[in-house]
Amino acid sequence: MARILLGVSGGIAAYKALELVRLATGAGHAVRAIQTPTSQRFVGAASFAALTGAPVLVDEFELDPARGTFADQSVPGHDPPGHDPLSHLELVRNADAFLVAPASANTIAKLAHGLADNLLTSAALAATCPVLVAPAMNNHMYEHPATQANLATLRSRGLTVLEPGTGRLGSEHEWG
């Protein structure tokens, strides 16, 4: 099964990422979650850790007790490295796919412009696996020309943008 790195950015749709983890792990995939600091205002790391069975990281300089490994890497031949690597480099090296869900307008803009000011955006820049971005925000923010231009930039660089549906989030007419 796949090793999925889930990047959770700040927004009311962050709670929906818990269901993604539940479905993915239920299907046999190994999931590691990383969060932006803002996402923790919506859902705590303990919830992701409980569902993934792995530590959740927020800062690229924090020590990762799992050393960038996924749950399925406890088998022979998949031993963690014997050093304490920068977490974003080891996490993306071991991932088969990197899903950013929800992807806030802020995180989408950072990804489009190559900013690496948090663990999620640093990991995205270092990723060699497929990167998928699932936008979730108010419809006015999503439809704004700046957001659409940023999404077009991501597509042009080979990232997959998963088009949002419409659903009830924090206020009427939010996408995600």
C-alpha cells in the first residue's frame, strides 16, 4: 500500500482531514501528518497521531521520534536512518504521495511562489513524489484571480489540483 504524507493547513476544513486519514488507514495505507501552526487552531495534533499511529510534526527543526519513517517501515530493510535528519527531508523521501488537504489560500500562494517558511511548504519544495493539492476556502477567496493564478502555477509545475466541492464549512458558500 502507499505511504501518504498529509499536509494540513489552517482553515475550518482541517477537521475533514481526520476523515481522510481514517479512510486511508482503513484501506491499508500508511499516513504521516504534518500541520501548519494555524491548522492546530482548528484540530490538534493528538487527533492525527491517534489515527495515524505516528507522531505529528509542525516545525521542520523539531525532533521526529520516528525519524521520518512511516508505520509500515518497521519491516526489515526499512530501518530508520541512524541520525536525526531534518524531518521534511526524510518524510518526503519516504512518501509515495504528498497530499495537502485542506490547502488554504495562504498555503496555495506560498506553494506557488516557492516559499518555505513552515514544515509543510518546506516539505512540498523537497518532494520528489507526486504532490496533490486540495483547496478549501470561501468561494470568493477561491474564485479570486490571485488564487486562480496560483493554482494555475501549481498545475504548470506538475502538481495535481483536486477541484473542490461545495460544502458547509464555517460560513455559507464555502468550498471544500
